[in-house]
Amino acid sequence: MSSLSTILQDIASLPSDRAMGIPGAFYTDEEYFHEEVETILRRGWHSLGRVDEIPNSGDFFTAQLLNEPLLIVRQSDAEIVVLANVCRHRGMPLAEGTGSTKRFICSYHAWTYDLDGILLRAPRMKNAGFESKNCGLYRHNSHIWNGFIYVNLSAEVKPFEHPSLTDLLSNYETEKFKLAHVEEEIWNTNWKCLVENFMEGYHLSVVHPETLHDYTPTGLARKLLTGYGFTSYAANYPKNTPQRGLGGPNLTEDERLRSTLFSIFPTQVVSQAASLLVSLSIFPLNAGQIKVKWTLSTYSNDLDESTIADRVALWQKVNQEDREKLERLQVSLSSYHAGSGPLAEDDYEGTIRDFQLWLAAHYQTKE
Ligand code: FES
Ligand SMILES: [Fe+2]
């Protein structure tokens, strides 16, 4: 166990009313990042996007999670699978970007796979050691929950189980939200910084004075449910806020008057409102860089096209405001003086504490 991991355990064992942040090295040290890849990232469930990005059989999109190129495909029976985007001949990726196909033909020597990853054809292969049935594409463990597609890169995977979060969200009918926008960007920040930033209400009024302060001021942020592997808080709206789409019929007054922000550790952060669902999937590239894929979805036909365009523009602005702060933060986190600072109380930064406890538990058990 590295000395940084020992520091993490010490910070996690502080009483919760004296919680402290973790020092800068946790966000900048490449060696520690490699430890995280093995202990946390390769063993966790990661959101890759929404099921309605690939509505029809043969539709696919690709992703790169850590060192693994992934091919996410809707099969003929409508099931979604996550395959290794790595040809079984000599390792070429089989597809790029997004698209729709009946089969995947490798661009190098034309080995051909069906939508299940079964090898259909390998031209001129007479080698006695070749058996087509042993050359299917590797299939990763995947799971669908609330319209999100998840993958776990570990072969010994713990099941994806979040019953209390499922209950918290049930009235929103998250699975019914329809995709309106997808965007990908590279941010120069550590993956944990974005999880922490998205999940704390403390910065809302300071960083987003024009975009979010009127909707979700810091002073109204309230911690919600936490459980193993997730945390959440309510970004409450002021009482006089006009209704922004009705959302599901079972939503309570409280649920309509807030955005429910949650994170499924380690890399997904989400804002769930009555009519709007924004999810960020974080793909860590190295200690100081991530790819962010974010999707914006709307409830049923609640919002018209121009309102959706306004919401997309608003979220682009909000994300840029956060990105600008996080990229500056990443530079100063390398400082010798970027130590462990006190966290604000539960309603504002208790979610950061939840994340910390989860990180520490993973290092302790190495599960
Ligand atoms: S690497 Fe794919 S066919 Fe050769
Ligand atoms: Fe923010």
C-alpha cells in the first residue's frame, strides 16, 4: 500500500463533523493513478451512455475506457452487448465512432464478426491452430439500469446493485427519458475532481452566478441519500421558480422543485430533474486528464425543440464554467502546499466525504 493510500485511510477515519479533503497529490501523482486503475477503476461499474443512442439492431457506438477499446452494440434480439473492440487476429479495432451495420469486418485482413462478436469468416486461414469458434470477440460484463448502459472491466465482477438509489429516483421514471444531445470533450483535470465538483452544492452560486444561481442557489443545497457506491444531494429551486416541464405523474412537489444530483461511483455524475436528465460519464486518461461524455435527455415530449436547444446551451455553459475552474485547480494541486483542507458541512460537501469513504474502503479491502 502506498503512503498516499495510508493518508487516505487516516482522512477517512476522521469524525464526519471534522471531515477533511484529500491532498493535491491524490489528483496529480501518476503512480497513484495507476494504483487507482487497478484497485478502483478496473473493478467498478462505469456508465457508457444511454440505450437510445443505439435504438435499432446493428446500431453501435465505441468508447475507450482505460486501456480497453469498447464496442457497444444493439444485437438482433434487441439486447445490448459490450464487446472488446479488438480483432482476435492481430488486435485491430473493428469499428470507430458510431454507426449501424449487419456485421463487423476488420479493416486489416477482413476477418468478419456478427453482432454477437462471433467470428463468421476469416479469409485463407488454413493454419492447423485456427478454430473459428475460439476467435469470437471478448464480451465484457454489462448492465442496463434506468436507460444507462454500464460496463465492468473485471472478470470477477460484483453485481450492479443500487436498490435505494433506484427507489430515490423511481418517480422520475428515468428510463423513459429520451436522448436529445450527446457531446464529448477532453478536460485537463483529475477524474475525482469532476466527481467531487459535480456532487457538491457549495460552489453553485460562486461558479455559476448567471447560469445556475437563480435556479439552484448554494444556500438551498441539501444532502440526500447515500449508500454503498453512490451519493446524492438535492439542488433545490427557490419556491417561486416557474415549472420547467411536468415530468412523471407520480413526482412529489419536493421532487418537482429540485434537481436530484447523484453519483454512481467511480465515474458517473448525473443531474435528474422533472423533465431534464443530464449525465456525465468520465473516462480517466491519466492523472491530469479525462474524456467527458455527456448526454442530455428529456421526459417524454415535455419540452419543445427550442426549449431543448436552450437547455443544451445552458448546460454547455455550465460545463464550461466548471471545466475552467477544474483546469485551473489541476495546476495548483501539484503544489507542495496543496494539503488537506477542511470540508464544509454535510449539505454542501458531505457528498465528497461519502466518495472519500468509498475510495478508502476499496483500498482497504482491495475488492
Ligand atoms: S487484425 Fe483483424 S483481420 Fe487481421
Ligand atoms: Fe458546477
